[in-house]
Amino acid sequence: MSLYQKKQQHSITSLVHLPWNHANIHRMLRMKLHLITAKRKGIDTYLVTNTKQENFYRKIFGVKGFHCMHYVYVNENHYQILDVEKKYDAVYTAQMAKFKRMHLAKSIKNLFILTYKIQQNEGFDLHSFCPDLSHAYYNKAWCGVEEKNRVYNQSRVGLCLSKEEGPMLASLEYMLAGIPVVSTKSSGGRDQYYDSEYCIIVKDTAEAVKNGVKEMMSRSIDPLHIRAKTLMKLDKERDRYIDFVGDVFKKKGIGDWDPQNMKKFLFHNPEKNFLKIKNLHKIL
């Protein structure tokens, strides 16, 4: 769980972001209990939801906050369009976990899986984890941002195959790198940035995924166009975020912040503004 914090006269205001889908009663209830604990520690929290459904449950439980995807924190400068040769029909960035449903990509012959394992930096064995993808190329060690971006640019289509998670950062990364997206139907929010011009949602079958990739490849969409439209959506979302934070600061008497300075502070190096919700009380 990631947080943005502002300390003022020994009080803390935090924005709590949801990394996984919370559009159900039980998950939102657990989140409210976390926020109650934070409040007892003197921390005033606002819950930032990724989907309208999550926002609905937030309101049911009377939790302060607003709807804004945590895509706003992705550094768009990390994902650029490169002048490189296309080598793969599709790329799928996904950890080795069942919920990623890698097997749905088995019918794509020319495939690269950008993978990772939690708390493991090397020694990945995709073919043992998912025998259906024994034909796929993959990285055997952790890839940095620069290498990820290169693989994206070497690919014609990006895949999103999970049924449920959070917004899925790779989905946005694909589009920032200028490649179209083939996704299955999902909950978590990633489809909110989709455009029918360069994104398609298909059935949960390997055949449908393969056909979706063929369809996107046939459209030959300009990468610059995909990136430009994605940046427009991202910029609008950041403006809404800044407006909300500015209103909170005014209500608390923290003072006016210049919107552009706030954007630079929050989004140019977002990693330094994050901490785990379980560690929030430790900063008091």
C-alpha cells in the first residue's frame, strides 16, 4: 500500500492508494479498519480508488477520498518510443503467478514474456512454471526499466491477461511505449485507459487472445499516436489529483501550492514519496 504524506505541526495527512481491486465489501471493510487504526495514531487519511466500483464501496463505508488511478505515479520518461526492429508479435509483462494466466498466450508463436518472481532477482524458469509457453522467449533475471522499454519497442502488441488485480502498471507502460494492447475482461481498472482504436478486449481463451493480437497487428497504428493519447489521459488524471490535494491543503490551512510545482514534486520522482501502510504509524 503506497502513501503520499505531508507533515504539518506534528500531524500527518496521507493519501492511501489501492494496489489491488477493492471493489467488494470484505476488502473495503479491512481497509477501513486499517484507516481507523491510522486515525487513532493521529493520521488523517484519504482513500484513492482506482475504479468507480471501488469508489462506490468507499462511499458506502463513509471513507474520505476520491477516484484517481495510481497510474499518475508512473514515470512516463521511462517508457519512450525507440527506433528499433520489431522482433516479437507480443510481449506479456507478468510475474510468475497463477492470477496472471500466462497460458492464455500459448497460441502466440512469436512471444516474449517479461517476467519476475517476488523476492528473487535471477534464476527464473518460465518453461517449468508454465509448460504451455515452452516456445516463448523470456528473461532469466530481473530487467531494469531501460531493458523493459526496449523489449516493449521490439514487440508489436502488449498483453494483459489477468482476470483480477489492480490497474496493472504494464498496461500503461505498453501504451507509453507506443504499442497497442490486447486484454481479457478484468476488474481492477486497467480498461479505463483503453481506446478502441488501439486496444481490444477479448474472451478468456488462447484462441481469442491470438486473434486479438492478429487484429492489432493488422491495424498498423502509429506508436506516436498511441503514446500521445495516453499522455493526454494521464495528464488529465494528474490535474484532478492536484486539484483534490490542493483543496485538502486549503481546508487544513497548509497554504496554497503552485500546481506546477506540486506536479513536479509528486510525479517526477514518485518513489521517494511512498511507504507501506503497515509502516505509517512509525513516522509519528
